[in-house]
Amino acid sequence: MKKVCIVLLVMLLSVPAFAVSPRAISMGGAFVGVADDSDAVFYNPAGLGNLGRHELQGSYGVPYTDTTDMTFAGAFKSRYGTFAAGYDALAVQYKYVSSDPIFPSGNATYTVGDMILAYGYPVADWVSLGVKAHRMFEQMTGILGNADYQAYGLDFGVLFRPAENAGIGVAIENLYNTGFTGSYGIIYSLNPSTAVGFSYNAFGDRLLMALDINDNNISDTDMISSVALGTEIEVLHDLFLRGGCNFAKNPYISGSDLYGSPALGVGYRYAGLEFDYALQRLNGVKIDSHYFSLGFCL
């Protein structure tokens, strides 16, 4: 039973990492240099320092069949900076079929999640800094038994505004971390990662263009793990169309080629309410993923 639990947890870890904001997903995941809403808690906590209002939003996604992704993010603006919290949970429902009486058929659920506390502060008009502490967890429940792993990490971010319509962001994730430990000891260690993002607004902020370059493991020889390109266009007042693509390598094959996952989306704002939708084509597995979010601003 112990070996079966560990094998299934490792299978779950083989699922590609998911972006958590429908707005960012529809822009190919390019958000480190943008980070201008409460979802900055997931991408670059430095962006929280530039928020001019309180925000609360939640999202629901279906990345795969029998798979759901739920997120919540909230940001509170104060004279001392912006305090924020975030939660993300990806759950996979799995039906286990067996002819072995020791391991009977049944259902199992595997969950990957992240609980975040973050803070952002505008050091100057042209730069803000951010930090976040988070608890990551892996859980398995169901017919094959239960397993629970957790890790703690500390991330840092910076967001420069060299011009009023341009941004440069840097996010460093899991610079300090404990590695995943739990039911059966240490399952694996976490690798520090970095992301550099660029953004540019044009035509009176009606057009936003963004680019992210990510390195999921700063200790290996592959300098670039993925590249994200995205754009957002305000076609009518408070109505936005978005498009982008994420080009990623297979994290389990050294030197693998980049494969593209294109995305499209739409957003609408009205009286403090925000609605966003994203459709992403995961070319690595040829599956369409759908994400929805609803937010409220004060």
C-alpha cells in the first residue's frame, strides 16, 4: 500500500503546472511584468504594492476530464502597503480498476494546493517590492489509502516601471523551502525558480502586450523552461479580448523542445465587478481547458 500511494503521488506531480488566473491564462500566462490585480499574489507579489483598491476574486477551472482547479485571492490596500492572501487547489478524480482482491476497485482523489500570505509595497513611483510565504500540499484520499505531504516556501518579487506605460518584473519562487515531507517521509525537494516579465501599454492603455521568460530550476543547465506571450485589447469600454501562447519544455526530459499551448479569453468590468473567461489548448496532451473567474473591487 505504501508503495502504491507513493507511485500515485509521483504520477500526480507529473501533471504540468497550471496558471491560476483566467486573465493571465488567456494571455498565455504572461503576467509577471503585469501583476496589476489581486492575482499578483500568485505571479509576482511586488505588483500588490501598486494596487489602488481592495480586491476579492475567485476562479473555477476544468483543465482535464475529472480535474478541477479552484482559486481564491484577496488584497487589502493600506497606507502601509498591500496585504494579500491566496489559495489554489487542483483536484484529480481517479477511478482505480483492479482484479487483485488486496487492492479492490474504487475511486481516489489527488489534490495539489497552495496557501499563500503575501505583502507588496511601493518603494518609489517606479519600483515596488513583494514577498510571499506559502504552504504547498499534496494529498491523496480514497480506495488506495491516504497520504498527506506538505512543504513551506518563501518567494520574492520586484516590479519596475521604467516608464508610465512599461513594466519589468522579476519573481523568485521557493528560494527558501523545506521540501515535501509527510506521511512516508521526504518525497522530493523543491527547486528554486525564476521568472522575468515585460509589459507595455499602447494606445492610451487600450492595448497591453506582455512577455514572460521562466526558468523552473535555476540549478540545471536549461536556462529557459518556458516562454509566454500575450496581449489584451479593450475593444469596447470595459470589454476586453485576450490572446496568447505558452511555449514550454517537458520538465522530465532534459533538452526537450518547446511545445505551444495557445489561449483565448474575454473579460468584462461593470460597477466594481469583473468577469473573466479563458480557453487554453494544452498541446502537450491535446486537451481544451476552460477557466472562469468573478471578482469584486472597492
